[in-house]
Amino acid sequence: MSQVNQTQQNKTIITVLKCLKCSYSVERQFREGDFVLKIDGTCPNDGSPLYIWGIYAKSVNEKK
Ligand SMILES: [Zn+2]
């Protein structure tokens, strides 16, 4: 009875990062100040800079 009836879908903003040199890519939660083509972090494979390739909203209902 204490459960809140949620009609709204929970969504998470995901930031996709890609390496400038190789095909490495990684997703993480969006952080304030993120924007496309921003350099953020380094590639674990070759130490090259990672840039933000895209930002999208993802439903957290799906489980894998
Ligand atoms: Zn790389």
C-alpha cells in the first residue's frame, strides 16, 4: 500500500564516449557539463583522449 504508483518512466541520461584513435567506446551516466565532442578521459587501450560521441536518454526499465 505504501508503493507509489509511477506513471512516469524512469529515464537515465547516458553519455557515449569514443576513442580518437581506436574503436573503443564506453557509456556512462551523463554528468553536468557534458556536451558532444568534449574531450573527457583517456582510452584504456592506447591512452588516447576520449571524446563525447553522443548523449541520449535511456529507459531504466529494460534489464539485461
Ligand atoms: Zn583507443
